Amino acid sequence: MADTVQYIMEEMVPELEDLEKREIFSKKEIKQIVKKRTHFEYLLKRRAALKTDYLRYIEYERQVDTLRRHRKKMQGDDAVHGTADTAG
């Protein structure tokens, strides 16, 4: 289970690096996102994942994406598109 979660988290690295490089999220915020995503991934990989675990993870990711879009918009329309814009 831990190997699977580790692999999933490693797949997220390019997206998170892009968000930090473009200054959409700070290093501290990226660490919080990683911690929260890791927690959710472990919940989903347990023997009997609950429907509420999926729903909470989806809601969390929606909130992160809304914040990402808002901050990108605040940077201006000419902001460079990156990996995080198409990740997922």
C-alpha cells in the first residue's frame, strides 16, 4: 500500500513544482497540499475505502483548484500556462 501511495505522490511532483515555480503556491502551501493528498491517498488505499473518503478528497481538490485558478487570474491573463493547468 505504501509503495502505491508513494508512486502516486511522485507522479504529482511536476505539477507541484510548476505551481511553486510560477508562484501560485508557496513552498509552505505545497507541503500542506502534499500532506493532505498523502492522507487522502492512504484513506483510499485501505481495505474498505468509504464513499465519504472519496467525496472529501474530491471536495479538497476542488478547493485547491479554485484557489489555483483565482491566483492565476490575479497574476494576469498573460500568465504562462504550465503543467498544473493540464494536470489531472
